[in-house]
Amino acid sequence: MAKEPDYSGPAIKTEGLVKAFGGRQVLSGVDMHVDPGEVLVVIGISGCGKSTLLRSVIGAYRLDGGSVRLLGRDVTTASEDEWLPLRRRLGILFQQGALYTSMSVGENIALPMREHTDLADPVIEIMVRMKLDLVGLGGTEDLMPAQLSGGMQKRVALARALALDPEVMFYDEPTTGLDPIMAGTVNRLITDFNRKLGVTSLVITQDMNCCYAVADRVIMLYEGKVYFNGTVDHLRTSSDPVVEQFVEGRPDGPVSHRSAMASA
Ligand SMILES: Nc1ncnc2c1ncn2[C@@H]1O[C@H](COP(=O)(O)OP(=O)(O)O)[C@@H](O)[C@H]1O
Ligand SMILES: [Mg+2]
């Protein structure tokens, strides 16, 4: 069950977050927050800075302005030592699932436990089994990643992200490249982790089905800022031309991919 947070206020909060690459501002003052127990979905066109926002929040980048609070602590200028105890409370599913190809499924999931805890091997084995059961892949411990389909690899990566029972999960495009049924499975897992395990979640996606399936609240990034913030109902009924164009996938409208210098 969900633990009461040991902090007050949002699980994640950014104020005026600025991040530039080579003098070009990708994020130019992002104010957002995720409440404990909430699933926040971040949408926006390719190259608008969604992954950059995620990496800024988890301390992978030095910011060019603004602040980040995570689990009640100001981490804007946190040192690597200050980050260590915080990072093990986070689970991250990167866009490219990145399993170690030379390790079995079980070894991949055990890795964070071996690195961050001093649990004995038999305990780790049991926990690996539990995590695999959670994602519907019980009994696949001894398979190698190459023997799995893309959707199964994604679920193993999910099980690994859950290895240390994170309080906050970050998902970067969790359904991209999956067939609709596997995408539905992943959406349901995201919802289950949130509802059953109480995991606060930040989900980045361009997949509106994923957005509708998992979101408690949605923000849309556009031109370096939070352009929309509201519920799925607000999103669906918005008459804002930028929001409508994205949500309905219209090729013509105010949004130009050139302005985002799309890459991802
Ligand atoms: N490490 C980096 N170095 C230089 N430019 C980057 C880097 N990461 C992202 N960018 C640029 O920042 C912009 C936003 O990228 P990204 O956050 O990956 O977008 P999204 O995830 O929304 O598709 C893109 O123009 C991308 O080329
Ligand atoms: Mg991205």
C-alpha cells in the first residue's frame, strides 16, 4: 500500500526551470508540479523538451535557471552525494529501454538491488520473481533480452525500474514502438503501479491513448513553457488551436515542428 510521504507539498516541483543547449533555450521557464500519488502526463511535439524536462528533474543536467524540488528537498544545486539517497527512491523507464544484453532478465532486474542494497542473494531472487510477476512475466528470469519481443523487453525494463520500490516513477514514452495491445498492457501497468502501489508518476508521451488511459492531469509543453495544464476532460474539450492541433493530430495549424527543431 501507499506509504505516507515523509515530506510535505508536491513530490516534484519546478519553478522557472530553464535549460539551454549551446545557447538555445529548450526550456525557458517551466513551472510544474506533481502531487504525491498523482499521475501527471507531459505531452508535446517531438523536440519540445519533454525528455529534457525529465532529465532536469532527476538531476542529470545542470540547470541554466530556476529550481527543482523533489520529495520535499531542493535539489537545484544538490551534489552527487546528496543525490544518492534520493535517486534510489526514483524509478526511471528511459525511452530506449536499455537492458544489458549480456545479462539475463533476472540479472538485469537484480542489478539495482545488488548495487543499492545489501540483501542476500536468495532474498534478491525472490524479489526478482515478484517484480517479474508484477509485469506479467513470471518465469522468464533465465531468458536473455535478445530472446524477448520489444514489448516484453519494455516490461522487463519496467520491472527493473520497480526493483527498489520507488516512490516516484518516470516514464519516457513508455508505449512508443509497441503494438496497440502491448501499449494497452503497459498503460494498465502504469495505472496499477499508481493505484495499487501508490507510486507517484510522471509520464512523458506523444501517444494520446496512453495519455487518456493513465492521466490524472496533463500538461503540454510548447515553446519552452507549460502551455496547457488541466484534466483529460479539459484537454479533450479545449478550443485552443495549439492544443486542438496536437490532440487531434492535425498536420496544419499554429504548431510548426521547425520551431522545436524536431529531433527526437
Ligand atoms: N544533450 C543534448 N545536447 C544538445 N541538444 C539536446 C540535448 N538533448 C536534447 N537536445 C535538444 O533539445 C531539444 C529537445 O529535446 P528533447 O527534450 O529530447 O525533446 P522531446 O523529448 O520532447 O522530443 C531538441 O531540439 C534536442 O535536439
Ligand atoms: Mg523525448
